[in-house]
Amino acid sequence: MVSAENRIKEIALACGASAAGVAPAAELVEFKRFSEAAAAVPPGLAYLNREPLRRKNIKNWFPAAEAVLVCSFRYWEPGMNYAEELAKTGGAAAFLERTGRKVKQPELLAAPGAKISRYALSRDYHLTVKEKLSAALEAIKKEFPGAEGKTFCDTSPVLEKELARLAGLGFRGKNTLLVSWESGSYLFIGGIALNLKLKPDTPAADSCGSCELCVKACPTGALKDGALDAGLCLSYWTTQAKEKIPAALAAKASGYAYGCDLCQEACPWGR
Ligand code: B12
């Protein structure tokens, strides 16, 4: 007989997740380091300091939570060709507008050869991931009488990278992202806080070793000691900041005009 946790992971995979795992619904030890790092974020990310108790413990966000189903959704495969995928959009600026993305630095996008990050080359992932998670939650409710849950992807006060690590979906790379052995870091994270008692998976061990390729690849020096200085991150300036990007950072944008993949392109686990 399949255990409840394995059956629930099967449902998540059937609904479109690339991988699924279970994390405990409990206070996060990592929250202390998170709150220290979050206190230093630039103005466009000040919201990260809101609702600290919910970020600290998912039970403060969904009180019935007994376990968290965490899923990853791959959005880039090693064989894919960036130039071809970009060409399919029919033009970066028009595509971003069509898919509801707000361009923060139009002058970068107007430059010849402007690039957009791989995650933005398809429909808004908040919509696609939420649709898959909602379908999974409905299927779980049908199979497990009394089951209740609450889905999250990106916008909820949930520390997704840490929950994904605890669910065994990968390790935290020096680029701060969740890196899976199978697909590297080109994946979205989403999940469902559930009122079901499920056995948690084993957290993944760090696999960066002495590799520092992502740190070296970042043209603005935003990565240091396992943390990101978002005020230097091109992704921050091109997707979140309300102000104009400082000229010194714009000069290092390496063509990226919406998001930035340089620290992921460098990661050997993504190849
Ligand atoms: C805010 C945010 C951003 C910000 C800040 C990024 C960041 N590093 O946190 C900006 C806008 C810059 C950003 C960029 C990107 N993002 Co973003 N982002 C988020 C969001 C909404 C919150 C993350 C957060 O809480 N950050 C705040 C910081 C303080 O948290 P932290 O990284 O966990 O902080 C840790 C480190 O600082 C470390 N630390 C601190 N001090 C020290 C000291 C030592 C010694 C060590 C070892 C560590 C350490 O510990 C802290 C706690 O774990 C999440 C979704 C979510 N709800 O979780 C998506 C999310 C993290 N982003 C995502 C993506 C895809 C990206 C981009 C790749 C998009 C792109 N291509 O442009 C880039 C990647 C940039 C990067 N290298 O991180 C995905 C990541 C998937 C994955 N594989 O991990 C997420 C999970 C969204 C999703 N649902 O899929 N993002």
C-alpha cells in the first residue's frame, strides 16, 4: 500500500510538478538569519519585513497546517536554446507587456540585443503554478476526506527556498537559490500547507563544495558568503526597483533587461 505522503506526492507530480517533497509545518531555524538579511534589503523589497511571524512558522499563516507539500516546477531544460526561445516571444518588450510584466528599466530593454530572464519567457508562472497546485489540492481533498490546505507560490509570506530544502528538493546554492541535482536551479517553487499529518522528507545536503562559479559570474558582485546583496542584484533593479538603475550597475547589465540569469548560467548543476 502506498503511504499517504507518497500518494500526495504522486498527485502533485500528476498535476504538473517536477518534484515534490514534504516539510514539517514548524518554526524555521533559518528564520533568524533570514530576518537579519531581510532587515538590510533595498526599499523595493521592504515588504519582506512584514508578517514576520507567518514567515517564521507556516502555522501562523495557515493555523491548521500539520505538514507542507513543497513542489518544484522546472522551467528550463539543458537542451533548450536561449536565442530560439527568446525569438519565439516575437520581441521581448511586446511579450513582457502581453504577459503583464511591469518593465522597470525601459532604456535597458530598448538596447539592441536586450535579454529577458528564462523564467519570464513564458506565461506568468504565478498563474501556471497556482493552477497546478489548486488542481493538486482538489485531488487531495477528494482522496483524503477532511483534508484542507492553502496554496502558495512566491507572493505569500512563506520562506519557500528553505521549505523546499527541508522537503529534500535540493540544496541552497551560493547564489542563494534552491538547486536540485536533477535540474539545477531553473525551477519555480510552490506548495500547499496541509492539515494532514505527513512524514517529512530528509533535508538535502549542501553540494556547492568549494565551487564559486556563480559568485564570480555576478558582474556586480552581489553574491557573498551565501547571501545576496539585493541592492546590487540586476534582477532586483530590472523587476522590482521603482527607481532608475544606477549607471554603474546598468553598465554591467550584460544585456539583461528583465531579470538576470548570470548566477544560474554559471552553475554546473544547471547544465
Ligand atoms: C524577494 C525575492 C527576490 C529578490 C531577492 C532575492 C533573494 N536572494 O532573496 C530578487 C528580486 C532580487 C529576486 C531575484 C530572483 N529570484 Co526571487 N524571490 C524572492 C521571494 C519573493 C522572497 C525571497 C526572500 O525571502 N528573500 C529575502 C532573503 C533575505 O532571503 P534568503 O535568500 O532566503 O536569505 C538567506 C541568505 O541571505 C542566507 N544568509 C544570510 N546571511 C548569511 C550568512 C552566511 C554565512 C550564509 C551561508 C548564508 C546567509 O540566509 C538567509 C535565510 O535563508 C521568493 C519567493 C518566496 N516567497 O520565498 C522568490 C524566489 C526566491 N525567487 C525566485 C527566482 C526564480 C528568482 C530569480 C532567479 C529570477 C531571475 N532570473 O531574475 C532571481 C535570482 C537572484 C538570486 N540569486 O537570488 C524563485 C527561486 C527558485 C529557486 N530555484 O530557488 C523564488 C522561490 C520564487 C518562486 N516561487 O519560484 N528574488
